[in-house]
Amino acid sequence: MAAFLGVVAFFWPFVVAPGTFGSTYAPLLIFGVLLILVLCVVISEIAEGGINSKALAMLGVLSAVNAAIRPLGAGTAGIETVFFILVLAGRVYGPGFGFTLGCTSLFASALITGGVGPWMPYQMFGCAFVGLLAGLLPRATGRREVLLLATYGACSGYLFGFLLNLSFWPFSLDPNSSIAYLPGLPFTEQWQRYVAFDIATSLGWDTGRAITNFVCITLAGPAVLTVFRRAARKARFQAPVAFATRRPTDTGEKPVDT
């Protein structure tokens, strides 16, 4: 449900025209608040046992690591250092963990760097989708797995930029521009305008992000995957529950399930 509402929040320009809510910027603020509320729901589910204490501790550690290394790239020329850990963690610990890690990493990073603003919920859920999809990739092992993750990491660089542009595209251009948002157009024409806008404004930055992800995952991926999987085995995040039958005693006691 959180992922579904996130998709709605990103793609609202294709179904709702600016001004429908009484103000040009109202949809942005409304959906920003909606994303924060959805994040609160996700965190509350974790607190109720959706993720056990060991996995929650790992979530905290990786969120702190991502928040600490993100300023190293700072988005200069599209270089982002936060995604490769997100992709690898989503791969090892699953899509739910990756989704939550994307939200918490960007939230912690925004608090550290002072990047709190209307754009923050969109950044959080953009990274959440990157981690979610990483956990849904097909099975692979060895070098094939590293190549698969590196390729996905490169694609996720473009995916993140594509999603984030949706947060300001309807308000950023002159309506007379051929790539501007124009309420009332059919979906196909609106989509063509947005794709042209994305290519014209952010393709270079997204390419830098894609290259960074590919290089980081190719170089550090094997070692980090080994560490994450060893931590998962040692912590036994999903320890199996076994039920045994107690043997009857000489006194004629019936077997009892324990």
C-alpha cells in the first residue's frame, strides 16, 4: 500500500491538473504530506514486529552509513554514493527491507545535511523504489549476480532522476514551451512531453549517477554482498520455529507437543 500511494504521488500530473485543489502548489504539498504519513505507517508496522529487532538494528546501521557517505558525492555532476549500498542491501535482505531502507536513509541524510524541504518525501520514496526493485530481481550467483546488480544500479540512476523530475515538472516551465506540462492533453501526448523534458534537463546528471552506481557495485559488490549475507546468517533474521514432540515417560504419560 505504501508503494502504491507513492506511485500515485509521483504520477499525479497525468491524472490531476494543477489548480484543481485551489492552488498551483497545493498538489505538491498535499502529496508531500501524504508520503510522510505513509512513512509513519511503515515505521509503525516495523515497531509492531513486521521486522524483528536484529533486522531493525541492521536497518539503523545501514541508514546511518548511507547518511554518512551521501555527502561524499553531494550530487555533483550526478555522482551519488548512496545507491550502491541500497541496491545490495535490498538484494540480500529483501524488497521490504530495501523499501524501508530507502526511506530512512534519505530521511537521516536530510537531517544531517539540512536538506529538509518539500522535495524530501519524493527523494525518500524515489530511493525506496530503488531498494524495493533490487529485492525483486531474479536469482543469480557469482559474477552473473554482480553484473545483474551493476546493470540494475545503472538503470536505477535513470529511474531515480525520472521520478524526481515529476515532483516539479508541472510548475517549472513556461506553459508555451513544447516540453512543458499542459493540463487537458491526452496521456500519450503528456507522456511524450515529459520524456522530452527529462532527456533535455537531467539526462547528463542521471548518466553520472548511473556510472557511479555501476562502478561502485562492480568494485565493491562482491565483498559487500559477502558481508551482508554473513551478517544475515549470524543474526538469523528469520530464525525457523521448530515444534518437537516430547517422548512419553514410563508412567504412561501421553506425548505432548512443545
